Amino acid sequence: MTTRMVQLAQPKPNLLRFPDRRSVYWLDELPPERNGSTTTFELTPHWSQLCGRKRLNSGFEQSRSSPQWEVNVAALSAYPSNRVCSLALPRLPSAGWVSDRPLLASLSRAVQTAVASPRVCQLACPKRRQGLYSPHSSKTSLAPPHPAATSSRLQLLALPKSDHPQYAQDHPVIWPVPGPVRKAVASERVQVLSQPNQRKALFQGYDPYTVTLAACSASASTRLQELCLPLPRKCKGK
């Protein structure tokens, strides 16, 4: 324990005691002096070990002399069985499989020379609706046959909403100041009230916890006593 306490009591080393540092890194001591060029890179023993080639394992056995090896006589005279031959065949599609239909189907001569009947031409025309604009319809079809009469309730709802009689418009940003206001002179009482309260700082003897005499002799009004009471739902069981 004493040794640890003595070690902790030692001052921290001054890392700035070498002002003329030769490296951009933070070093506790200067690098050793060199006789030759100072820009020559030198490998450490560990880096030299890592740069060497990887050595073979001590238990490695050279079992194959070459990546190519000879095929034995039994493999050369082997004959595949029926099962191997069946597995070597490509997989056939199912019985109900149908090939994809071509993208552009060829049309028959009858379809190319077909003539639409009057009923088909009638069904191919767009549907006409009253009240909607159609480029094929006449202007007379847009107007209703009889003008619609509006009720008094609709006319009342169609009127714009008016302002309330007591509504006050926004005060203009710039308005003329009357002459008496320009010539007004503040009284002594107004000047006293316009001055900010002067308070001392804490180091000047100001005590923020001091209660004034007016606050000590103040009495709560009836409204304050009413507001101090808890809500009835919270004191229902009492």
C-alpha cells in the first residue's frame, strides 16, 4: 500500500521537456541520432518478421507430387447404370404445360375483313349526359329546359357573412398623435414610477429571502381564500 501511495504521489511527467521534437507524433524521448540520411525508413524486428514468407507447417506431408494424377483402370472401364442414365436426362415439363403465347398474335383473314354492325357502332359511341360539356353536343343541350327557382332559405344562405356590430377593426400601425399629447409633461409621480427598481447584488449585501413589512401585515382577500381551498372531488371522503 505504501509503495502504491508513493507511486501515486509522484508528479506527472512533463511531456514538453523536449521542445525540439523530430517527429510529428507525441514522444516521451527524442529518437536516436542517425549518421546518415534521416529520411531512410527502417523496419523494426517485428515488421521484418511479418514481411517474411509464410513457412510450411512442421507436420506437412508432400502426398501429391503434381496437381494432375492418373485415372485408374477401374474408372476407365466403368459403365453407368440405368439409374445414373435416367438421372442424367434433362427434366421434362409436366403434361399440362403450355408454351407461352406469342406477343403479337397473327390475326385471321376473317377478323381483318370484319365490318361492325350498326348495333356495335351504337355501343361504341360515348355516353351523353345532360349538364356536362361534350364536344359532340350542341350548345342548346347545355341549357336546362326550365330555370330552377331558389327558395328564400337558399338566398339567405347565399348572402355573405357580415361583421358583428361590435366588431372593432385593426388599429392602424401609424396614426396621428393629437396636439395635447405632444405638449404633455410628465408629473413627478410619473417620473418616479418610470424609474426601474434598484436592487443590490448578492455580493453587495442583497438578501432575496427578506420579507417586506407590507407582506408581513398583508391579509388574504375572500377570493384568495376561496382559491386556496382544494377541489371538492379531491376532499369528498373527508
